[in-house]
Amino acid sequence: MKSPPAGVKLVMEAICILKGIKPDRIPDPSGSGKMVEDFWGPSKRLLGDMKFLESLTNYDKI
């Protein structure tokens, strides 16, 4: 997915934060010239991992 729905992005951002995955820094899409943190790139890499679902089911919730 190039541009997923906002809910998907939010959930994947939360998963990245829980797993300690750092965001990519990209230029602000609104054109402000600033750099913003973007979790979608790391999220796509995470979703491509064959053991992604297994890592979620085995995540230590304590």
C-alpha cells in the first residue's frame, strides 16, 4: 500500500513504538520544509517479515 488509511497507519505506528523500531525522517509532505518522523516505511518492512504475526502473538505484554 502506498497510502494506507489513517487507522492502519496509527496501529502500525503503535506496533513500531512497542517493538522499539525507529521512524524514518522524511521531508514534510505539506511542504513546510521541515523533517517529520514517518513510521510507514519501517511498518512496511515489518509487515514483510515472515514471522510478524508470530512475534505479535509471542509479545511479552508484562
